Amino acid sequence: MNPAPPATRSPSDGDKPSVVQIQWEDFRDHLATADKNGKRKWVYPKKVNGPWFKRRTWFSWLLLAIMFVGPFVKIHGNPLLMINIVDRKFSILGQMFWPQDTIIFAVAMLVFLTGIIVFTTAFGRLWCGWACPQTILMEMVFRKIEYLIEGDARDQKVLNASPWNRAKVVKKTFKHVIFAMLSFAVSNWLLAYIIGYEQLVQIIMDDPRNHLTGLGFIISFAIVFYLIFARFREQACTFICPYGRLQSVILDENTMVVAYDHKRGEKRAPFNKRVSFDVRRSEGLGDCVSCRECVSVCPTGIDIRNGTQMECINCTACIDACDRVMSRIGRPSGLIRYASLNSIERGEKFRFTARMGWYAAVLTAVVSLFLVLLFTRSALDSTILRAPGALFQELPDNKISNLYTIKTINKSSSDLDLELRLENFHGEVKLMGGRKLSVPKETIAQTSILISTDRKVLRSPKTSVRIAVYGNGKRMETINTVFVGPRNL
């Protein structure tokens, strides 16, 4: 999505200082948060309030509530979300997944990536400003704490520029201690999504010396979180997150983004109560009064009037700030709003383009494949392999036997008693240790089995064998293996 065309001065403008010249030529050649020497320019966003901020606040509190309640929610006895990398157990919406479900994870990743492309094509970086955990925690938690302790943007600038005195030391120490404690708490809470809250509570109640490795990891994560929210901030979106760079190849003229209506706003000039807007229009001036409120509230430090930029996270702070100014001077709201380039240039309404249709079709196909794999997924996953180094054995009564190892994963939320039956092979299968193999829920069981048959049944040194696995009397899966016999049959 290209920026608005550059504003130029008419010959009648002369050198009047009231008209603001727009520097379109170089705004894409440097970062708004860095000076000419590459040194960081700290961003001090002002407090913002307005309809969009209130909507985003309520939505953020909802997501935060889900995040903090999530570890305690269980579906069919399984966590709502658990990514246990150590034990290689994953629970999503109460469904248990294992490393054997790699194909489902791969398709789910395709669904996620395709969904991002479709969503971004239509609505830009709405995810970043409204649902990204980094943005929510930064703007709705850490930033509010900073406002409470150090004050608004102007107060923070004064405090940082002032010499170190008792008041400054107290405020800075208090803020960073709270930031560190909150980062440590969030790290522990996220750990509940990895090991489950029951195990987390046990670890917390236990002697920390028994969990030094885990404690070291948690402290490391807490330090990373602290640095992100206390130091890196918008740089995490600009330098670390690849989504901002990805959007530049996805957005087009029909994408809805937070945009400045340059046709209505240009040329810019300070507001003068004695000059009506009709007179301003006759002089070629627009509604933008160069108050820079949109810049002062931006958490990434950009000027939205320069057009769509990689750093913009569509947080809508500039919309509320601009609408408030427009209301004060008696002009309609919407100078900055959700709009597409075609909407601003040609007055076109949002439409579902052919490009979005193709992306949506691909997304539908991938989602359909994912659902088929999910609903046809077996609750049992068994593997039967010949025992390493074991050959066939000749038994009395002219019988031949093979020794196998069976490994079974019970993915369901109930215990299973397994029974093996030969389907295309005349013989007998015996489980070592009993007639049935009991596999507790969400666990892996392994044992040995012995398959024997009459010598006269074998027609070749290798015979295909199909084994049906029954769980609690219900057929659950079929496994193919090979029965090895002597060459001289």
C-alpha cells in the first residue's frame, strides 16, 4: 500500500511559516526511533483515551483473563492448552497430541500461516495492535504501571532528563522492581502451559534446590521478558518480529489499515480560530492542523500522516487522538480511520477482491484437510517391530515362532485394555505377561509378543501378517508386519 502523494507548496504560498511542508522524500530512509548516528530515540507515548482505546482495553482484558485462567481449564480431563516439550505431550482444546501426530501439526501450521495471509490481506496488522501478547502486556499492563509511577509522557521526559536525586531513584527502583517481579510471575504462569499447573504448584511448594535447572530456565525467561518490556519495547516489533516485514508483500490498495486521509487533511497548517475552514479550503489548506497528537500517542514513534509504514501496529491510538482534536475544532471525525487506499483515493467501500478469494480458497482447503486428519485420527498408535537380532525359532510340534516388540501410545482420556488378533494369518499371538495389554490414558506402553504358526502354513521365507488391535473390545487399528521362517519350506 503506497503512501499518499507528497504535498507541495503552490507559488502563492511563498515562505509563509504557517503552512507545514511534508518531508515525504526521506521518511522511509530512516527509523523514527533512531537518530542520524543510529542512536536510539526513546519513545514517550502520551496517554490515550477514546472509543477505540476502550474497545481495545476490554478486548485486552478478555485475552488476559483467558491467559491467566487457561491453565486451570480442562476439557475431558485434559488441559485447554499444554505444550509439554519435555514429555512430548501436547494438549489443544482438550485433545492430546503426540510426536506421531506430526502431520497434523504441519497442516495446523499451514492453516495458521495461510490464515495470517488472508487476514492481513483484508485487515492489515490488526493482530499486532489488538491480540499480540507483547502489545497487550506492554500497553495494558507495563505501560499503565509506568504511567502510575512516573506520570504521563511529559513527566517521564522531565524525570529522565533530571539529575539523579532521591525521588528519581525511588521511582525508577520501584518501577523496575515491579517490572522484574511481574516478568517472573508471567514466566511461571506460562510454565503452567508447558508442564501443567498441578506440577507447577508441586515445584513451587518443593525445595528450590531440587529444581535448580528449571529455576535457571525460568529466571532466564524472566530476564528476557523484563528486557522486552523495560528496554526493547517497540524494537521487538520493529527488529525481532518478522510480521511487519511480511505485511509489505501482502498489503494492497484494498487492505483496511489505520490510514490518514491525505485528500482531506492536506495541506497542513496550524489551527486559527479567526480563520474558518471554508477560508482554509479556499487557500488550499486541509483539516490537519499540525497538532502532532497522532505522533505523540504512537507507541512506535511514527507519523501516520506519512502513509502505511512497517512500524505501524494498527493500535488505533492515533484515531482516538485525532478524533478528539477534530471534535474540539468542530470538524468531522475520521481524518485518521480504518480505510484502504482505494477508499481514500476513490471513495470505494471495502470489497472482497479476487486475491482475497484465492487466499480464502487455499485456506478453506487447508482447514478441510486439517479437520479430516483431526477427526479421523486414531486414539491409539501402535508400532510392531521384530525384536532386534532375533531370528525365527523352531518349536515342538513342527511350529515356527517370531518374537516382536510392540509399542503403544494411548492418546485417549481413558484407560485401554488391548487385545491382538491375527487377521490374514493362521497362527497364534501371545502377549508376554498376559492375554491383554493395559495402557493407561495418555501414556506409552511397551511389551513383547510371540507369534507362532504351523510350518506347513508358510509358503515363503517371508510372510505378510496383518494384526488387528482391539481396545476395550472395539477394533481400533490394524498393523502390518512380516513373519520370517526358514528358507527350506
